[in-house]
Amino acid sequence: MTLSISPLGTALGAQISGVDLAADLSPAQRDAIEQALLDHQVLFFRDQPLTPNRQARFAAQFGDLHIHPIYPKVADTPQVLILDTAVTDVRDNAIWHTDVTFLPTPALGAVLAAKHVPAYGGDTLWASGIAAFEALSAPLRGLLEGLTATHDFTHSFPLERFGSTAEDLARWEAARRDHPPLSHPVVRTHPVSGRKALFVNEGFTTRIDELAPSESEALLKLLFAHATRPEFTVRWRWQANDVAFWDNRVTQHYAVDDYRPQRRVMHRATILGDAPF
């Protein structure tokens, strides 16, 4: 099978057809999808009814998979987490964020499968950190490349929302202990393409380490607003059995929380990456 690639925007995004993600990919198919990911940063596939096991198998062709410390998981496939608005508070997804930047080696990418979608609403937006960085002035780019920022697990997973029972509290305490705040470059270099991208996000980034608190707050406010300008984004309207695959190293995303009281159920497999530089 030959992939058909339809770009969706100048900054990022492409719809892919001509491949069955539930089948074992040939080396050529796997390489073509990886190249499309490098070129377009987020890929969308329609009509891909993946079981959790098949979703994990597809994702694992691109790297080792992460098991999330907080979210519910599929019982026999813990590498696939469940985002079900009828079960879990997922408000932390309704903010611009890059997944699991509280890890020393944040995710390379993620594969998100739509299992149950509302009749209307519930879109997801992605923003390109590459486009955002390249649109900054040269003096500001030069300043940012010398800075690091702190990323904190508790910023998106506060105790008051994820410690309501004794079991939840124990899980949250273990996650906080295992994931203390850490620092990453404000600008990271893609390990394959070599392109540079902004690597701060409102979900987990709390301060710029080298600056005074007031300076850090002002600069992060500017960067958060700049990074999510409409011209750097693509918006996807979900249908059941859609799959999105994004490069978490150079993007952030926002799940629009505009569909309540309708239900939305998504499954995510997260692919571990390497230390940002």
C-alpha cells in the first residue's frame, strides 16, 4: 500500500490514508509514516478501529511505551491510558500542553484513538513549536537558547483534583515522589531533523530558571501566547475510530472542553523519547 498524504496547514498537520494501522506494517510503511511525522508533526487517520492491543503494537514500532502514573489504564494493556470524561477529571487536557514533560526523557510522540465522541464539540488543536520559534525575532531567539525552564508534574495534576480517595492519594503521592520538578531547555533541538522548537507549555512549565520571578512570569506569558497563535495551529474534528499521531518533541495540544454533558472517550499510547537538548 502507498500512503496518501494530504497537508492540512502550512505550520503542521496532514491526513494520511492508504494504510491499515491494525495490521503489521512493512518496514517501508513504518518508515513512510515516520517521515510524514517529521514533515508534518501531527498525522490524522480516519476509520481505524484499533483494539488497545493493536494500538499499543502500532505505537511500539516507534519506541518504548510509557505507563502513566495517574490516568486509568486498559486492564490488559496498561501502556494504553483511558481518557473518559464519565470517569476521570480531564480538565488538564483543556490547556495547551506537551505530554509528560515532567519526565527526564519526555515523550517522543503519542497515538490517540477516538473511541466515543460527542455529536458536536470536543475538537483538539495542535501547535507547532518549530513555527513558533522561527517566527520570533533573532534577538529573542538568541536569549531563549541560553535558558532552561522547570517542569512540574503537580502543575497539571494538583492534589485537590487527583487525591479524593485514599487510593487516589497514595497514587498521587507516589507519582509526585517519582517525578520531582526538573529542568529542560526552553528551546530544544529535534534529535532527527535538527530543527529548533519552543519547549515550554502552560500545562507543566512553571518558571524560567535563570530569571527573576517577575521576569520569568512575564516571559512565559509572552511565550505561551505566542506559541499558540492561530497560524501555528491545526484543528481536528474527531469522528469515531479516528487516530492522531503527533511528534510530542516539537508540538503542544489543547483538547477543547466544550461538549458537556456529552461523553468523550479516548485511548492514548505514549512513546518515550530522549532527553531534550
